[in-house]
Amino acid sequence: MMTRKYPLLTKEEQEELRRMRKEANISIPKIAEYMHTYPSKIQQLESGKKGVDPDFLEKVKKRYQLLIKYKDI
């Protein structure tokens, strides 16, 4: 039996990530480009289909927070 290296996000965490991305007004392909990853990885995070490294998750959230904070400048 295979065990997951990283935990899946809860429904609440998935929704928070999706909400933050939409509030930052950024597309999945664009955030993937910023994070040097594939759009499918971001989609899998938001849909809970793949576990996530906690460090990567924090980096994504920090990027969203910066985009939200400075979107009107």
C-alpha cells in the first residue's frame, strides 16, 4: 500500500486557495508560471487531488497575499 508523502488539502483549504487566487485576479497558468510549476499542479491543489508540500503551499499563499495587497497600485 502506497502512503502519501504530503497531505491532501481539506475542502476548506481548497476553497481558501481558490478564493485567494480569484481575489488576486490571477489565472491558474499565470500563478503556475510565477511559482515555476505546471498549471496542473495548481489545479490539483485546488481540487484536492494531490498532496502538497507545506512549504510550497505557504509560498503560493504569500504570492496571492502580495498580489491582493498591491493589485490596485
